[in-house]
Amino acid sequence: DTYAKNLETDVLIVGAGFGGIYLMHKLRQLGFKCKIYEAGKELGGIWHWNCYPGARVDTQVPIYEYSLPEVWKDWTWSERYPGFAELRKYFEHVDNVLDIKKDVAFDTRVVGAQYDKPSSRWVIETEDGRSAKAKYLLLATGFAAKRHFPDWMGMDKFQGEIHHSSFWPDAGVDVKGKRVAVVGTGSTGVQIAQETAKTAASVTVFQRTPNLALPMQQKPITKEEQQQRKSKYPEIYKNRMTTFAGFQYDFVEKNTFDDSPEEREKFYQERFDNGGFEFWLANYKDLLFDKEANRQAYDFWAKKTRARISDPRKRDILAPVEPPHAFGTKRPSLEQNYYEMLDKPENDVVDIKKTPIVEVTETGIKTEDGKLREFDVIALATGFDSVTGGMKNMGLKDVDGVPLSEKWKMGTWSYLGMTCSGFPNMFFLYGAQGPTAFSNGPSCVECQGDWIVDAMKKLKDEDIKYMDATKEAEEQWRQRVTELSDKTLFPGTSSWYMGANIPGKPREQLNFAGGIPLYEKECREALDNGFEGFVTA
Ligand code: NA7
């Protein structure tokens, strides 16, 4: 029984989103007995938690889905960039095909886990006092498992409704005719603002850093056109793994100044018109490496965006002439009329870098200039203790009882972005020092998932009890991650990629910046060279 007080299984997976489901499916095929512990009430991971207004994926389908033919063959979408409700339906379909739920314990939050060497088992504890013993512990908890709440005074005093984006009530919040505040301008803040504005009396966005948002170019897609395209899906999914970020497009083999100004203008315009991340991830190959090249892209973005905002004050806050950071070193959101919406007189944007929020009162939000703005609803789109926060928060301990939160206090150490020294037979995906935030989720999950499954198969075939990364291998991987990042413009920007969004969090690159193909090659080599960088027993 999945909910047993003392569960015994081969594999305990934490998290029933894209990653956990993929691992379960692949491991079952090899005869491993798997169970999933999931803190939420349903499958879907981030699409279970995210039901705030406008929650939508900003990677196109069919790139943003499993490459498994049994799953895609009978599934079609209604639009290029589906919303959370349709993504939840997709997970129902996944369950119908792969029969996942029967092995998932929902409402089950892991609060502790340690490997017991004498019995060669992980012992995993849940919040409500259950436990599991497993040969393998797989963490598929995603990069946004720990929310970030600001620490303003008076948050509990507010008389209206206040919600963090990923704790949005499932039943929704009626914003019709209401005054809505949105704090934060990451992907989430932009989506909430543009969606709530459709019915709210007013929307006020509190912006610390402008989002260099790109036009989504959303379009409906028909069943017929998808059916026709399906013969190409195997090829599309194969190609996906050959690109930097696991997309259908890649950076072009040209530098920015190889083109004349006219050619460049045309090149940029085409990417803008195609929409999505093309202006980011199918740009010139020096975009994220060369300051001057990057400035060209920024200037094009600013010119296009400024032209959409008639109010000069708002224009300078939303799309300043001088770049707030190098383009693409923070994640651009994909917007749908965000700028036209904020340009309207009833809506507003407040520059909280200039006048920070000092307090939440019973009626609204007070800024440093003494101004109180009154609201009925406050949406906190303030993000997450991204990438490492979730794993640090699960009570994981190494074989000697040292908490992972201690090990990662001054920085992050992993090997291949999937294992940690002192945590035998524990694997994680879509987390620290993997391609994670620089990749399309399903691509990353399949790349890392296949590696984990192959490693486990090898252990089984060769009758090895466990594999454990060495400290030296971890140190070298950390250097590798740093050295790849240092060649780019990312370290120069304060972003959650660099751990810079959480007060006191060590500043370091949290993601592997070499792209999926290189990452896959390096991970494969370690496995093929007889568990290089691991001790086995
Ligand atoms: P993000 O991208 O981390 O955005 C959080 C936003 O909240 C960002 O604009 C922050 O400003 C702002 N923020 C954070 N803390 C505060 C405080 N204390 N005061 C004011 N403003 C604050 O989170 P999202 O949920 O939008 O997106 C997460 C990822 O999920 C996204 O990238 C996609 O991959 C999916 P800052 O930029 O730090 O100045």
C-alpha cells in the first residue's frame, strides 16, 4: 500500500511532476518497484501548484511535452503555449496512458531522509509520521519548490486578499471590479498582471527590475495540423536534444557584428515576429557572451517596446534606454499585451527600486516616499528560493548525519548536477548544477532521467550495492560549472540563476551553462568510464 505507515520499495521518488513521472515510467519498464511521495494533491508538479490567473507555459508544444510516443500519439493541444488548466488535463492523459497514480502517495511531504549503510537502504520520513525504506532515493522536486516571501512589516494586517502565486486558491480569486496589486515582475508577475487586468478595476505592478519581456505570439492550433505533424515528432524530439536549451531552435552560427546593421535589424525583427524565446535562444551566438553584441539586442528590444508605451514615465520604468542588465541574463517573460495594458490610465507601474515597499497596511501598500496605495487583492509574484531551496528544505542528511542544508550553506556541491557525495544511491534531476534553468523542462528531465535510469540499470546488472560521488569529483564539477558560467554574461547580473534573489544566499552559478549536448556527453563519459568520479561497493 502506497500510504503504508512503513513502506518498503526499491525506489522512492519524491515529486510527481514531469521528472518524477518520467523516472517512474522508465524504471518500471526495467522491473524496479517504484513509489512516489508527492506533497500536492494531484500529478503535475508546477502545474499542480500554479493556478494563478494567466499561469501558462512559455515554451511551445510539442517541445514542452514528453517525447514518449504512447503519450503524444493521442494527445492534442488547443494553443501553442497552453495554460495551466490544459496542462493539468495533459497530466490526466499521461496518467491514463502510463497508470502512474496507483503508485503515488499524495499529500505526503518528505521531511527527512538518510542512508543507512548497514541495511543499504534510504530511510525516508514524512511530515505525518509515515516512513519508507528504499534502495534508491530519487528527488524530482523541481527548481521552484520553496516559495520566497518578502519580509515587509504588516503583511498579516492586510484586510483584503493576499496570496503568493504558487499558493493561489484553486477556486480562484474574483478580481472583477477590484483594485489589484502585483508585486514582482518575473514570468509570474507579468502573467498575473496581464490576465487580471482583463476584469479588474485597476492593476498596479510593483517593479524592482524591468522584465525584458518578449512577444509570445500565442496562436490557436488545430487537431488536424497537429495530427499531420505527428509523423515528424520523432525527429523533432531527436533534434530537441541537440540544441543548447532543448528547444526546436538554437543560437545561430554567426556573431552579431558579422551582419551589417540592416541585416541585423532584419534578423532581430524576424525573431520578434516568430515570437517566444527566439529572440533569446535563436539569437546570434555571442548574445550571452559579448557585452557589445548584447547591447545591440537590448537596444532593439527597447526600441520596439518603448514604441508601445505612450506614457513617458511608464515607458522609462518599463523599458529604460539604459539596460538594467544584459539582455537574457534574467529570464525574459513571454508577454501578451503587457505593455499596452500597463499604458492604460487606470493601470500603473511603481518603480520600487527608487521607492521600495516599506509596509503593508490594512488597506494597501506603503512605499518609502510615504505614499499609500490602496488595494483589494495583492498578488505576491516574488518567486522562489530557486534551484537549491527545495532540496535544502527536505531534511536530507548524508551518511554521517550532516544535513544537506549545512553542506550547501556556503555554496553548492554536486557531481554532474545529479548526485551528492555522502548521499549514496540518491539522484536528483532538474536541480542544482544541471542544465535546469537554461533548458526546457521536459528536455532536461528526459536527458537526466535517462542517465539516472541507465546508472541504476548498470548497478543492478553488475550487482553493485551503491554508487557515491567522491568529494574530488564534486569539487571538479563545481569548478566546471563556474568556469562555463564565467565565460558568459550571467555572473554580472543579480538573478535567481546566480542565487542573488534570496537575501544571504551564496552568490554562485546554480546551473550548467554549457548546453544540453555538452552536458549529456560529460555525464555519459562518467558512466561509460566505469562510474568515473564515484566509489562503488
Ligand atoms: P522570479 O522570476 O524570481 O521573479 C520574482 C520577482 O519578484 C522579481 O521581479 C523580483 O525582483 C521580485 N521580488 C522578489 N523579492 C522581492 C521583494 N522583497 N520586493 C519586491 N520585489 C521582489 O519568479 P517567478 O515566479 O516570476 O518565475 C520563476 C520561474 O518560474 C520563471 O523564471 C520561469 O522559469 C518559471 P528582482 O528581479 O529580483 O529585482
